[in-house]
Amino acid sequence: MRSVALGTRGPHRHNGQVTAILDAPAPALRIGPLALRSPVVLAPMAGITNVAFRTLCREQETRYSGTDAAGLYVCEMVTARALVERHPDTLHMTTFAPSEQPRSLQLYTVDPATTADAVRMIAEEDLADHIDMNFGCPVPKVTRKGGGAALPYKRQLFAQIVRAAVRAAEPAGIPVTVKFRIGIDEEHHTHLDAGRIAAAEGAVAVALHARTAAQRYSGTARWDEISRLKDHVSGIPVLGNGDIFDAQDAVAMMAQTGCDGVVVGRGCLGRPWLFAELAAALTGSPAPTPPTLGEVATVLRRHAHLLAAHHGPDRGLRDLRKHMAWYLRGFPVGSELRQQLALVSHLNELDRLLDQLDQDVPFPADAEGPRGRQGSPGKVALPAGWLDDPDDITVPQGAEINNSGG
Ligand SMILES: Cc1cc2nc3c(=O)[nH]c(=O)nc-3n(C[C@H](O)[C@H](O)[C@H](O)COP(=O)(O)O)c2cc1C
């Protein structure tokens, strides 16, 4: 059953198709025991969705909407093995702010036993309220060993890993969700089996990044595959992911695919207020006015302070640099000032540089459209003989990573 009404408020294009637009507010989203007022999820992004960025997104949503943050904000992924081995960097990545409710943690894992250990640790030490599992990573050093987006091809091993997580999470009542891609490449789609298996093993929602691993981040996400997954999986929410760069994209994805919620990644880079725009569009509220350059500078300052508190001032300010071009995109800022901002290393230097911006410039139309990582498609590196037997349950060796992405 489609969860949203289709209407005709206006046309919207995706993949060259004109799609219908929601004419009724999108319903709230239930992730097992967690009731979310908004069906919007901040996508886990390695190196981005740490406690500082999530706090900033929540604050912006509250500022614009006047209510508490309504969606789900997922932590950057942590590796199950590194968590179990208590690597200090990994433990630091599991930091949540006291205001974060629910606390959502993403696990990267390739092995049922380590998965169970990691989830038991999360439950016993009360590290999170929700666990998402990452089976979408296309990075060659990971797929070459059978990890990430290569793993769902091994149907039984995938089932064992999801089962291990669900069972270990059950005593604490922690819901488990699973995120994956369409498959390895055009010849090896795995999403329909992954959705069916995840639901059968007790996952409470699945999310599809509607690209194959071979596509990486190139081309356009194939929303029709989200519709297919929605038709294929029953009983649990199906979340759509890929190429939501503004509120209208989110509305269009829900209307076009019938998905129960949307997962938003690159679109919020340098635009943490996007969640307020998404929540407004999906609930039929008036769209908030996008920030002026002066208001963007205030958000940037706040991001810097949050990163400095999380990582310490040196690393915090270094980490901020990668966000700079995203924040300033489309604004008239001279190249010299941009360059200085991109190399900023102290909070007072940041203040001095931001003060030089023309505060009243309105949010530019040029800032719209795709942003963040794009890349080009490529053949997916796999272990020798990986495709021979989808039912092989041998745990891949050397596929644990410390930090990568999806
Ligand atoms: C910088 C970056 C880091 C990412 N890290 C992760 C990750 O740790 N776990 C994951 O499941 N996906 C990760 N992804 C993928 C996103 O969650 C999302 O699936 C993808 O960006 C497509 O959504 P979008 O079009 O809204 O960006 C990452 C993406 C980016 C751009």
C-alpha cells in the first residue's frame, strides 16, 4: 500500500520524468519502537555526521520550525571490530549530545560473531537507541575483500549478520535497520533479496541508496528501484535515498516511489537548515526563508564551535575546512577570502574572516542543485570467485575498515 497520496500540485522532474507531488502531508515514520514526527533521516556520512554536525542540523530545524527536531539523525559509521576492540577514535565517534534523542549509530560489519559482540556492547553500555547497518560502501579496498556493497550478494551470510544484530539488540529493545544499494552492478542486483531477507530477520526498516556499487555516486539515483523495493518488501518501512537536493526532491521521491521516508546525504552539506525545509514541505507548512550570507556565517561559526568542542580546537578547525566551499557555494565571495577561509585554523581568525562577508546577500539560486561527491562509475573490485556461490557463508577476511563511507 502506498503511504502517501499522489496529487497534482505541480510537476517535478527526476531522471527526465515528470512526477506527481504530494497533496497530503507525509505521515510520521515508525522505526520499530521509535516514533518520528517527520519521515526524514540524515544519511550517515563518514567524516561528516559526527555529534557536531548532527547537533547543528537539529538546532537549525528547531530554529526554523519552532519545534524539536522531528526526524532521525544518523551518526557516521563505526566499524564493529574497532568498536569491540575499543579503539579510542572509534569510541570518540560514538559521542552523542545529551539532547540527541533517539541516538542513532551506524555499524559497518562483515561477520556475524563480531556483529553480535558489537551490538551486545552497544546494548549493555547504552551507547545508542537505534542501530543502522551499512551494506552500501562502494570503496574498492572494501569490496575487493567482500565487504560493503559486495556483501549482500552472499545471501546467507547477509542473513546471518542481520540476524546476529537483531538478536543481540532485542533484549535492550534496540531497533535495527539496514541500508544497502541496488547491487554490485547491472548484472548483479541484490536489493530485492536484501530487503526481503532483512525484513524476515527482524530488521524494522530498510533504506535503499538507489545506485549500484559500480555507479558509485555518478549519474542519477534510480528512484524506480525504490518503488520496486517498496512493492517487494512488506510489513516494514522502506526508505528512499539518493539525489534529494532540496525539499521538492523529497516530496517528489515520496510521491513517485511510495517510500515511507527519505534519507538525505549530500544535499545538506553546507546547508544544515535543509531539514527544516524538508519537514515543512512534507508536512505542508510554509517554506522557511533560506539564510542570508550573514546568517550562513552565524551557522558556520556555530559549526566551528561544535567541532572544536568535539575534536579540540586544532582538529576541529581543520575539520571545518572541508565544509567551507559548501557553505559559501553560489555566494559572491572573493577568491582570496575563500582561500583564507578554506585554510582557517583558529576560532578568532574565523571570526575576523567571516566579518568581512557582505552580511545582507540573500541565499543565491546558484547554490541549488547537486552538491558533494559525484565521481565516475567503475568496475567493482571483488575477491576472486566472489560471484560463484551466493550461498557461501565464509566470512570475508581483511574487509574490516576503520573509516570509509557508503
Ligand atoms: C562523504 C560521504 C560519506 C558517506 N559515508 C557513509 C557511511 O558512513 N555510511 C553509509 O551508509 N553511507 C555513507 N554515505 C552514503 C550516504 O549515506 C548516501 O547513501 C549517499 O550519499 C546518497 O545519498 P544523497 O544523494 O542524499 O547524498 C556517504 C556519502 C558521502 C557523500
